[in-house]
Amino acid sequence: MNMNADPAELQKFSELAHRWWDTTSEFKPLHEINPLRLDWIDRNAGLAGKRVLDIGCGGGILSESMAAAGAQVIGIDLSEKALGVARLHLFESGQKVDYHHASAEEFAAQHAGEFDIVTCMEMLEHVPDPASTVAACAQLVRPGGHVFFSTINRNFKAYLFAVLGAEYILKLLPRGTHDYVRFIKPSELARHCRQAGLEIAELLGMSYSPLTSVYSLGNDTDVNYLIHAKRAA
Ligand SMILES: C[S@@+](CC[C@H](N)C(=O)[O-])C[C@H]1O[C@@H](n2cnc3c(N)ncnc32)[C@H](O)[C@@H]1O
């Protein structure tokens, strides 16, 4: 089985895993964007009672919040350390999430069509072959189901904001968190979706204002963006 994973990327997340739920740590941006993306997913697909798979779940920030919104959530990741932190945090939060060590491709081979909603957030820019991950997402979601992606655009502004700005100037993220060559243009992600049999329902931008330190959703897809895709019924 092709794991479609970069061991150096997994190592980076494993080394930081113990700080995943520290809202002032390297994971602060994920904590700050979580309410925005959770609300967007819920508005578009209605989380309550749905079977959800969260791919590249890490320490479980999004997984837990979707469980709290009433979904039955499974989270998968290839970092054992991140999964360990995610499992431990359930004792603190009292939420119920089922965590597994698996890649999207491996999980798709066993659980095709089992999910109403598949989420794959801030993960595609860390894998060698994002088209393969997108194809696995399309296989995992049921006909008529929803897939949500978020990732980083590839252009000069994205390099300035997501690499130079976030890692070197504002120091929101550790240096080396992001590799510019792995950034993905919305047109490329849309093509991967269509090739996998997913229709694009929405492309949405997410911006960060360094002046107010506030994230917001809107039309600006130049740096961070989200895609809502649907599998034909
Ligand atoms: C930036 S974190 C995002 C975590 C979570 N999705 C969120 O947005 O809160 C990226 C996660 O992707 C995981 N990851 C990287 N490559 C992966 C792969 N090939 N398969 C599964 N998970 C992977 C990492 O271990 C890490 O937990």
C-alpha cells in the first residue's frame, strides 16, 4: 500500500504533539480558526447525527468540536504521538471520538462510502501526492455526501504571508512548518476533486489580519482557502 506520507512531516507534528491543546503554542492558529471552519461545515452539511471522518486529525481540535456538535466522528492520522494526545484529551473534554492510525488511502480500502462528511483540513500541503488523498476522500464519502478541504495557495503573496510572515516575522508557526512547493492552487485542488468525481460547491478564502490578529472567512483566496465539494448522489 502506498502510504502517501512524508516521514519528515509526520516527525514535525510528533515533536510538537504535547503542545497540541495549548492555545498559546504553535497550534494557536488552529485553535483560532477552528470556530470559523466548524461553523462553515455545520452550516453546509449539518453535523448533528452525521458519520464524519476527519483525515489528518492531529491532536483532535476539529474532531472534538464536530463531536460536540453532535456528529459521530472518526479521526485518522499517521502521527502516533498526535493520536496519543488526541485520545488523552478525550478524558479531559468528555467527548467521544474514535481515533485510528491510518492514511486516507488505507482507510478508503476498508471503509468506502461509509461517511456522510469527510474533512481534510490543513493536511494536503503536508503530503507528497495530494491528488491521491483527494481520491481517497471521494471514495470514503457516500454518494450525495460532503467533503471539506482547507489548504494554502501557491503564489508570491502566499509565500510572503504563510512562510515569511507567519514563520519568520510574526512567528505564529515554527520555521519549516510549511514547504512552499507543496502549496496547492485552488484550480489544482478543484481539478483533483473533479478527477475524483467530486463537484465543487464552494471556494472560500480565509484571511488573517496582522493588525487585529483576527481570522475571517471571505472572498480572498490568495493565501488560505477552503473548498466544499460534493459527491454526486
Ligand atoms: C497542520 S496539522 C492539521 C491537524 C488538523 N487537521 C487540524 O486542522 O486541526 C496536519 C496533520 O496532518 C497529519 N498528516 C501529515 N501527513 C499525513 C498523512 N499522509 N496521512 C495522515 N495524516 C497526515 C499530521 O500528522 C498532522 O497531524
